[in-house]
Amino acid sequence: MQLLYQLDYEPGQADLAKILEAFWQENKTPPKVMTFAEELVRGTLANLPHIDQMISQMAINWRIERMAVIDRSILRFAAYEILYRDDIPPKVSINEALEIAKKYSTPGSIGFINGILDKIAHQDNL
């Protein structure tokens, strides 16, 4: 989530390799966690148009660019997991997103994030 948050502020200009290198230098992390996090970031970025389309469809009366950056970042990685990672149950992705939202976002965002992710998880045409 923190990497997606940072990349959201530098769209188009961001050098992912440099950002990842700097992030891992500042945040000592076990190799398995680093690998998983990088898979999530790269997968989310590779599928961003579809992910943003799904979030926009589910967020009635909300444009994705008007959402708080932190909420948008949480929604994006969790939507990526739900839509593209069969090895992660949607309930786990939603739960993790809500825990992160509780820590980094506002109380009002938790219900918003939960509602959108639940709608994405229950789409028939995934």
C-alpha cells in the first residue's frame, strides 16, 4: 500500500526500480515479504486500467481521482488481489484492506472501502 501510495504521487514519472530500491533500504523486510509486496505492486500497476474501472463502477457517485490517495491505494491493491490472485481468498484481501484502512485512513473510509471491495468480490463476471 505504501508503494502504491508513493507511486500515485508520481504517475508517469516514477521509476519503479528506484522507488523499490529506496523503499527497501528504508524498510528492512524479509525477502519473502519483499517478493510478495513487489508482485502486488507490479500486478496492480500492470492491471490498473481494469482495476480503476471496477472501482469506479462500484463507487457510485465517486470518481476515482477524487478519492483520498490512501483509500485509492488500498482499494487498488485489494481489488488486484480479488480480481487476479486466485491464491488469495477475497475475504482475506478484504479483511487485510480493512485492517490497513483502520491504521492509515479515517473511520468513515472503512465502510466505503468494505462496500466497494465486497461488490467487486461478488461480481458474476470476474
